[in-house]
Amino acid sequence: MGMAESYGYRSATQRPYSGTAITAFVFSLLWMGGLGSLAAVIFAAVSMRKTRTHDQAGRGLAVAALIIGILGLIVTAWIILVVSAASSVVSSQLPTHTIG
């Protein structure tokens, strides 16, 4: 057993990371008005399937991206709801002027 293996390090034959898992995680961090979150959920779902069927690492990264992406979508829906409710309250309080 070599010195690197005795300290718990993996050898150079480590499985490659899934590019879609990395992409999903980056998109989950870039909210972009909800578009990044939507892309993160899509890429995470694809990546979770690819890491299961192919010999690639990154399933944990894909799960994290999926969770962050779903939270981002929830926040986006909440912001849209609050803004639309606030705009309807403001528009109902505006005085109506009649001409004539």
C-alpha cells in the first residue's frame, strides 16, 4: 500500500465529474430572475440520470443543484406573487379621473 493510499487519497483513476452536474450547480448559483434556477433543475435531473447510468462522479453536486434550483424557483414564484399583489393594491388606490 502506497503512502497516498494510506492517508485516504484516491489514485489517479478517479471517476471524471459529470459536466452537466457542474453546469447544473453553476446555474443554481446564478439565479438570473429564476431562469438560472429553471436551468439548474433541468440540468440536475439530466445529470442525476447520467451519473447513475454512466461511470461518472457528481451525483451529490447534482442533488445540491436540484435543491438550490427548486428553492430558487420557489423564491421566484413568491416574488412574482408579492409584486403582483402590491401592484394591484397600488392600482386600486389610485384616484380615477373622469374627463368632461
